[in-house]
Amino acid sequence: MTKSITIKSELYNDVKEYCDLNNLDINEIIEKFIADGLMIEKYGDTPFATYNVVVKKVEPVESVEQTIIIEKPMEEDKKPSKENKCDIPEKPITPVTKQTKTRVRKLK
């Protein structure tokens, strides 16, 4: 069954030029363009049925929380003392009061 439709001459000329350059039948191309355009208009631009979708069921995993406390014995010399002492040097540190200047000679 053949039907006729009216399209603008500019569009027809573009399709005819495309078909002539690529050695294609203009009637088959126009039919393909209309079918493809209708599919996109109806179902959207996303391709379908061109790839397989694999859905995997994932089993839920039980969550178990545990607290593990590991006690390691400390060596005798590293054990903290009962008193909160810190090591203070015997001789106190004296602040610097005077800065000295040094001469720098340029090498030739």
C-alpha cells in the first residue's frame, strides 16, 4: 500500500542528495527515517533490546559487631611511674640575650 505525503522541497532535496552520495534508495531511506523517528518520539532516545541486562540477587549479610581488647604487658623500663613526673634537665636552659653578627665574605 502506497501513501503520499507532502514535505518541504528543501528537506526532500537534502534527503535526495544524501541518497545520491551514498548510493541509497530514497524510498527505503525515507521509510527508515520515519520509522526511526517515530520510535524515538514514542519511546525516547534510549536504545532498548540491543543489550542484555543482568540483574543479580544479592543476599544480605548479617552484621556482627565485636570489640576485641588486647592487653600487652609493658617492659619494666617503659612502665609509667605512679607519680606524674617528667624528665627535667639538671641545668636550666638560659635564654639568649645577645645576638652576634658574623661576617660573610664574597668569593671572587
